[in-house]
Amino acid sequence: MTISRSRVLIVLLLSMLIRVPSLKAQSQSPIILEVDATQAPQKIIHTHMIMPVSPGPLTLYYPKWIPGEHAPDGPIVNMVGLKVKANGKIVPWRRDLLDMFTFHLDVPQGVKTLDITFDYVEPEVTSGFSAGASATDKLVVISWNQNVLYPAGRLAQDLIYKASLKLPEGWKFGTALPVESQNGNQIEFKPVSLNRLVDSPVSAGEYYRVINVTPPGEPIHHEIDIAADSEAALNMSPELQKDYTNLVAESGKLFGTRHYRDYHFLLTLSNHVAHFGLEHHESDDSRTNELALIDPQQRLNMAMLLPHEFVHSWNGKFRRPKDLSPPYYEEPMKTDMLWVYEGLTEYLGDLLTERSGLWTPDQYRENLALIAARYGSGRPGRTWRPLIDTADAAQILYFAPNQWVNWRRGVDFYDESVLIWLEVNTIINQQTHGKKSLDDFCRLFYGGPNEGPQLKTYTFQDLVNALNQIAPYDWAGFFHKRLESTSPEAPLGGIEASGWKLVFTSEEPALMRNSEEVHEEIDETYSIGLILKNDGTVEDSIVNKPAYEAGISPGMKVVTVNNRQFTPEVLRQAIRAGTTSKEPLRLLVLNDDYYKTCTIDYHGGERFPHLVREAGRPDLLDQMLKPLAAH
């Protein structure tokens, strides 16, 4: 067996070398990458590459599996106008018949470099991640993976690129990518590996502001680079700047170290780009509404965004599950550990949101109550799909529609894992008699000297071993039980062990009301089981709840409530009135082109989740929320 296995490895190595003859040439010179974004307002970006090669067959890749997006969603459909030339002559290429991200060509004899040109056309769709809309008339976000090809046969960390970027006249920019020089709107970057290039997006715009959020005494520089669609949108208040400075300070206390040279929060404010957050080692690409800094409701709605992405610099970039760390962008990722990568990040991000002052303690508890309710009675799909399968199937669930999410489930490994990691924190507290917490695990698992951006992978067993160093326990059994459960109930052990319990009352939490107003919707999940847009369109109908049983499903539209024209307030008044009336709730709904009346025999009034103190138990939650840094 040993001899046979060795022969197989030798054959594979020789095959790679024969198929990619240009390896030697590529190792001697960097690949030149010139990106022209001067037509970004017209939604088109131009790429020119000069790639050292040797004669023979060559395979080129367009990045497919995008780090942090956990899916093969590289926007190949937006790559147009591809032309390859050698010594001024066209070199024909052919797309692979099985992998649309792969191109094959033959480099002619005597050729030492290829000239490669193509365009990236910016989409209008504002859903998805970095493949969504990224340019407006006033700004652009350059994700280098959209503007690059790379040769097969080399790891991303071994390919060196010398990149440059040309912006519209007068635009400013921000990035973690080291700048070599700048001449007007032309920026030259220092040579970096492909994986570092892809990990360093650039935000730019006509309206741009850089805000220093480095705490006093902190040796590493931190800044928020804001691109917006209007000058007014850049107006961050001194109080909010202080909260973000606190965020940086609190992160240092939580992890005890940093793993970057400096850090850039790249914040894009526009109603015309995709809204999301995407993590990088030394920056994050976070995008939200244009008025998010100056409108109180929108500012509260985005409070968790930057803390979550910032935590990823430690959990997700420095420490990353081994199967989420392929050496190049065509190798598939295995996403079963996203309950750590994203779930623990969500938990820690929420803590830092509160500790920094972006949330009050009451708002933290309100959010925790909403999570506990949403992933319990609000998710009947948990009775057939365990939490681990939401991670396993992440690459399809990320792009699933919102309709029927209660029964299908979505990427629930984010929020439901908050409950699991809270329980982990309480178990550590119990097992160590209050001497240690999850903060100690963070300093152990994510610690070490700051040697700049680097990757240290881990496995499930590594995670268990680290937790056992903090507090010996059957952690493997605990996680398997929580992740594989199909119980209809959410895992509330952490909430209860921290001295609180989940209850439902008729009073709507302020955080929930704020979310409804920002998203223009009404959430009656815990009463009749409906989530509707303000125009009456049904976003979701909770399976086995009264509205579902009455025949209402997502996509329908509520037209009248008890013969009165629908408005959110009319519906809410009718639900409240039902507590003192024996008459059912009658909704006239439009289903495609047909009207029907749905009768809902419900008299329980409005129900909203809250946390209340459990008498006789210490308030561990209050202890966990206390800031670690001096503010």
C-alpha cells in the first residue's frame, strides 16, 4: 500500500507540472493587475493584467468560493469582454464544460507574458453579498476577487500581484492594502499575495470621511473610512465616535491581543448598494442605509454590524475552521463549523455592542429575548431540520427567499448559536465556581503575539480541547446535543442559568418596534403567526399558527381586516379587540388574482417576548455585560 500510494502522488505531481508549464515564470515576477474604476458611476470596471507565463497549456481561474461568504458565489456572470493576447495577437480560450469559473488556453511558443483584459459590470440587485450592487454615482467598493484571474497549480498565498487602481477624479479612498504611491487619482499598491489582495477591499467615493477611533494608549491605529451618497450622511456624532472607540478598547480587553497591523472599518452608506457585512483580517466591508449615522432608528438598527465584523478579525480570519480554509478559491468549503465561525462571532459581537455603549443593557436583553422566541416557537422548522444542517447547507440557505423561512429555516447558526454560547459561558462559570468565563477562552484560543494578518486553523477537537483547558466538561457531548436537536423548544439553558427567563406580554419591545419601522413591516409572529409588510403583503406565515391554519401563506396580501381597509394599526387593534370578543378575525386576502376571506379564531391578543429576572438566582447576565475597559 505504501508504494502504491507514493506512485499515485508522483503521477499527480507530474500531471500538475505538465498542465501548468508556466509555474517557473510566474515564480520570478509578480502578476501586474491594473483596475480602472473611473467609470464606476456607469457601473463598469475595467481590468488589465500582465501575467508571466511559459509556452504550453494554461488554466486560469476566476475566484469561485469567496472567503467569508461561505458559498461558490463569485460573480462570474458579471465578468464580460474577456480577451487574452500574446505579443499583440489574440490567444483563443475555452471555458471548462464542468466548471464555469475555469478557462483553458494554450500559450504560444516564445511568449513570456499574456495581456488579459476584461470588464466587470456592476449589478443593480441590492441583495446578496459583495456580488450585489457595489457602485453608485458617488461611490464604489472594489472587491479584488471580481477583477482578477489567477493561474492553476499555485496556492493563493504563493501568487504575488502588483495592483494599481484608478479612481474618478477627486474621489478619496480607504483600504488596508499597503499603498506604495499615489499620483492624483492613480494609486499604486505594494506587491502582495493573492490571498492578501482578495482580503483587502477598497472603498472610494466623492463624499468621504476618515474618523480615528484609536483609544488612548492603543499602539495600533484604527479608523472608520466612510463613503456615502451625500455629504450630510457622513456626519457621525462625537458620541457615536466615542462608542466605536470604546468598541476597539473592549476588543483589546476581550482577546488580549490583535492580529493586524492597523484596522479599517470600511463603511458604505447608500440605499443603492447591497447591505451586508463582510469580514477581512485588517478591515471589514460593511454597507447599510445612507442615513444610518444620522437617523436614530437606522443607527440603532445597525448597532451590531461593525462589532460583528470586527470580531471576525480574531474569529474567522486569524482562527478559522480548517475546512473553511481552502488554499485557493476553486476548492469547496465545508461549512459545518459555522456555528463557531459565525455563531460565536454573533455572541461576542452582541456583547461588545453592549459593552461599548452602542446598546444599553436593556437593549441587549431585548435582543436576546427576540432570539429566544424567534428560534423557538417562531421556528417550527427546527422540528425537522437540526441547527447543524443550517450550517451544512449554508451555501444554499444564504440565497433562499424569506418566504417560508420559519418552516425551511435559514442561516439560523448565527442567532441560535448565541443561545448556545451563552449557555457555554454559564457552564464555565458553574464549573469554575465563578472564577472563569468565556472571556478566558477568548484570550486562550485567539491569543498569541501580533505578527500581522495570519491564519491559524482549528478543528472541532481543537475547540473542545481549548474549552477543557478553561473548564473540564463534556463539551463534545454538549455541542452534539444542541446542534443535532429537533426539539420544538429553543435552547434556553443559558438564559435560565444566568438568572433570567423568557415570558410573553402584550407590550412590544422597543428594539422590535424600531426594527419594524426601519423595515416597514409588522410582526405578529407570536399571536396570529404573521409577518407582513406595511402594504399587507405576507412575508411569512408561521406553520401551525392561527393564520396558517386559516389558509394564509407567504406571498398573499391582506386587503381588509374585519371589512376595514388594512393598515398595520388596524390589524393590531383588531387583534387586541379579540381578547374581549367572541367574534373571529376576518381577513380578506388576495392570492394571485383571487380574493378569499380567511377566518382566524384567535383571542389571545398581542404577544411579545421579554426577559424577566428569575427570583432566587444570581444575575450572571449582568456580570457578563460589564465593560472590561475604562470608558
